[in-house]
Amino acid sequence: MGIQSAMFSGVSGLNTNSQAMSVIGNNLANTNTIGFKGSRSVFSDLLSSSVFGSGGLSQVGRGVGLSIVDSIYSQGTFETTSSDTDVAIEGAGFFVLKEPGNDTTYYSRAGAFRFDENGYLVSPEGLHVQGKAFDSVNNDELLPTDPTDIQVTNVGLIPANATSELTFTTNLDENSTPTAGAASIDLTNKSTYNYSASAQIFDSLGESHLITVYWCLVDDVENQWEMAYTIDNDSTTLTQIGGLLDFDEKGLRADADGDGIPDEFTVDIGPISWINGAADSTISLTMDTTQFDSDSIVIGQEQNGYAAGELTNVTINGDGIVVASYSNGRQINISQLVLAKFQNPGGLQLAGANRYIASSEVGTIRVGLPGPELGKLFTNSLEQSNVDMGQEFVKMITTQRGFQANSKIITTVDEMLSELINLKR
């Protein structure tokens, strides 16, 4: 082994420390890059030469090499933002992205999303964010399909929905005085009925109407009530509701079938004809009513109709659900973001623009909804870079010293060679 081998060991040190400095420089350059995960350089020695001495066979190293550049997937801190489509992940998950017209799946921790001109939820580079779509009929259930592009299609008016279900939650005063019954109600004479309550309903065109229900105590001993209703306070539309509302001695609806559960009072009213050309309406009316020794009062009312409405806002909630809000008060679940988790995240390959692609080394890929396993989502937040500037500057000092020491090896070997050449004088 010649003296020049020491020079090449120094060269390997220069090259390796130069690469390490490039990694440090990249980390510091991305200190403010959202979702960025820092890297570290791992060195390994080069052992490839054997020498014979008086003690036997020995091994001499030939320098240093770069073993691997590891990505550090530690959690970054969160920054609060004012954008309703900014999302940060707490946990090991990654957002799933796809480029239009390309089947390659990308993964990212940067949740600075927005909607493009076609209503797609996209990354700043235009990649479509993936999520599971909700059923348009039952808006609380996800469709049993694979994740797909998230798109808000109803950017204009959404159609009206006629009221088909109406529920009154009320208490009727146990001390009420019996009346002549619902058939004898005179809207101008409050003594002909015991209590009334109104609710807003909608026809098929989205026009609102007022339905008023009247209660009449007809049997104080059996606790029986009759009911009638009017539409838009029109006395000519006063219609008696079939069936009696019965209560037991505890003020609860009677339990006729003896199953221990108060009987539900539900009856169809209608068809109701509208003068504006809307389709006739039939409404399933439910009375969730008690008869306690307390003033008659409406505790709550609920109906499923609504007028036409225009899109006012789109947000992402804490469960990762994209919710479209409309001017009629309607909120529609569009999709729920999915996250991906890798058995070996170190196998991810950088693809630029805060993106990764999965190589064969990542192992099993688990794709699912946000939660304890895949990660928790925080809205109006962005995950900051996990680069520690103090640690990077310390690494920079040690790398610089390593580079400086290896350069000294080269200059020293050069001086030794000069001395060797000067022997022949």
C-alpha cells in the first residue's frame, strides 16, 4: 500500500462531508416549508486493504462513504391559519394525492389545500386530494367505494326539498279544561282549543308555509286529546287530524301494546294542495308529546324541508369531512379525507413539492379514515417543518471540521511526497 492511499482517504472524506453539507443546506433551506421532513446523513467506513506486519495480517481502512440519507418523520409543530381548507396531521399518516390523468399515487404531509375552478380539492401544485364520498341520499353514510377525487359539484343553486316529515316535541298542560273537540275549533275564539303551535314547512318549489296545529282536551278522565291543523292560518283549511292522543297517569303517551315503550303517534296529513303550482304534499306528522303538570309549551320542532340555496362556504371539519354550506341552512357532506400509513416510511422516495411516492421498501400500506391509528386531523392548521435549526448548525460545524481535517490529510500527504522526491538529490 503506497503513501498515496492516505490522500485518497482524504478525498473520500471531502466528498462525504460535502454531501453531508448538502443535506444540512437542504434542511435549512426548507426551515419554513410546510410539512417538510428533515434528513440526516449516515456515514460508514471503507475497509478494503490488508497489510502484513510482525504481528500478522492487519486491515487498513480506505476512507469513508455515505451509507444512507435518512428522512426524519418526527412530528412538526402546528401553525394556526385562517383558511378553512388548511389541514394538519397529528400522527403517522399522509394525505393521498393523485395527478389528473396519472395513476401514480403521491403522499404528502402538507395540507395547504384549496378548490380549483372545477370544484376539486387540490394541493398548490394541482394534485387532487383523495377521499371517500358520502351517499347523496343518506348524507350521513359513506359510499362503500374506493377513495376518489373530492369535488364540490353544486356550486350554483341546490334544488328545494318539500317537507315530508314534521315532528312536534311538546308538553300539554295537565290542568287544561276540556273543550268541545277539534271539530268545533273557531280560530277567532281561543277558548275553543287548549293550545296551538306553528312550524315552517316547504313545498316542492321551496316556498315556505306556516302549518299550525291545535290541541283540544276532550276527555279529562282518560286524558285524551283531539288535534287539527291549518295552513298559512287559513280558516278554510282547518282539517281534523285522525286519531286520539292518549296519556297515562304519569303524563306519558299511553302504552297500548304493553311493551313498556310509550306509543308513537304518527299520522299522515294531506294531500295538501298549493296555489302556486307546487306538487301536492303529504306530511308524516309525529307528536312527541307529554302531559305533565306544567304550562303547555313547544320544546322543539323538526322538519326535513328546505328552500333552494346557493353555495356560501366549503370547510373541512375535525373529522376530515368536506362540508358544503348553502344559504338555506343546508349542510351537505361531500367526502371524508383518507390517510395512508406505511409499515416502513423510510422506504418513501422524494418526488418534489412536498410529495413522496411509495417504493417496494415501504411494506404494507394502510389507507383509511382519520383516527387514532392513521392520525388525527386539525383544521385551520398547517404542520411546520420539523427541522431544528440549532441542531443543524451544530451538524454544520462538525461537518465543516471534518471537511477541514480531510483537506489537511491531502496537504500533509502532498508534503510527504515532496520530501520523498527530494531524497534523490
